[in-house]
Amino acid sequence: MKRILILGAAIAATAIAAGPAQAAPPVPFPAPTVVNLFVAAQTVSTSGVMSSWFTPGSQVVFRAYAVDPTTKKVVDPKTVKYFYVTIPNQPNVKLKYDLTAQGASRGMPWSGVWSVPATYSGYVPFKVLVQVKNNKSGKQLRGQFVQIPVATSALNISATAPAPFAPAAPAGTAGAGTVGATLNAALYVDSVNGSAPAGTQARPIGCTQTNVYKRGERVVIRSWGTDLATNDVLSTDNVQEAHFSIAGQPDVPMIWSAHGAAGSQVYFWSNPWIVPASFPLGEANVRVTITTDGGKTGTYDYALNIIP
């Protein structure tokens, strides 16, 4: 794969020299958002239903976790100086460590609620900011999360936002690891609705975040992350194999490819899975597994709810 990339770069360089300047190639997500800490966040309702579309006057729960690459551990709340969400022209949303809070999970235990103003409308370019004190170095380490730049799966407020399917599956231990866990890789995982297969009804808006699906629908699992040994983005440059597993189903390989509108495309791992007509109703665990060239493995458990 590296040889292919080098050859591609040489061809591109030749093309640039022979003709007009060209746009920069797509970059891996989450570059350039990683600072010192890895941070991942999701937006859900107070009942835990993941969504990227909410109505004015509703409540959005931000839930998150962070990993310190120097210790390879999920951050301890005792070391956190701040963990909050910034939204332009809105008060900051402080995230608190509470496993039992509405919408939180053991894997994403930091959460806070934003009460959307009745007059608010449009795309919400929020950021999640974290700072912790590293016990070994004494340095103040910072991290930042921003959304994958795919418009429909980013947080949007609209009076015509479609009502999400419900209820969500119990989040339980969903995540890459609980506080204090030592990890090989830090991962972000979510899912969006894909195009409607034959015999299923299309969602009002395609490619929106959701963790609740009906039989026959196309579930698109998305992931990105970093190798905690090097802090490099997990890509085809350093990944041996990536897939997701669902009990009773064949493993689905995950593909490293570009997504988003031209000019703001980024790479991440993804692939779809169509819920079989006979698949059991209720909670389904999706385990994303990414193995590096060095043989180290990162995993993330993600909860879906399959409804009639």
C-alpha cells in the first residue's frame, strides 16, 4: 500500500509540474483536530437516541470520552481541569462525569445537556474541549473534537427535523474502554442511515446519525482513530486489517475512503450492513476492530437497537 501511495504521489507531482495547480488531496479525519489528547463525542437525545437533527426548543445531550496518548489510558476525572462544549453565540455546555446521566454510557461517561433556543436554526459547528494534567510530566494536555464534515450527519437544528426512530438500545459498556483502561488505539464510532434497499422506506434525510434501525435498512458504520503508540491517524499506511462484527453475522470489512463534499473531503473507515429480515429485535452490539501493522488491536463496542 505504501508503494502505491508513493507512486501516486510521484504521478501527482508530475501532473502539477506539467499543468495548473491542483487542490490538496483529502486528509485523514480527525486531522488537524488532535492536539495532545484523543477526544470523541456523540450527540444523542435525553433517552440516548443518537441523532444529528434536532428541533428548536429540544434538548441535545453531548456525551464524550478522552484518551491520554502518553499513558494510553482513558482520562481519569480526577485529573480533568475542564471538559466542555463550545457553540458559537451560546453558553458553554459543561460536561460532567456521571455514568447514570441521561444519554451517557460507561464508555462515554462525560455528558452535558444543551437546551436549544426556540429561535435557533441551522448547522451547529460545536467543539468539545478537554484539558487534563499529565501525572508523569506535569504538563497540561489539551484535546479537541470536531464533527466529521459530512453535512447531513453533523448537528443541525431545524423546525422540520425528522423525528428519530426510538427507543435507543441501553448504551451499557459501549465505547473503547472505561476510565483507567489501557488501550492500544483510541477510536470513534457512530452509524448513519444508508440508501434504502429494495422493499424499505427511505429516511426523510439520508446519511443522518442514528443508532435505531428497522429490519431491512442499511446501517453504515463509521470509524476513525489513532495509534496510541505513535499518535498517528489509523489509515492504510499503518493498519493491517479493519472490520466490524455482529453476533450471528459474517464480519464486515471496513474500507478507508474519502467522504464529504468536494473541497472538504476527509478519509475515515466505513462500510454498510443491511439488517436481515429475520434479525432478532432489540439490542445488537457492533464491535469495531482495527489491527495495526505491528499487530496491536483497538476495539470499540457500539450499541444498536433493532425495532419492528
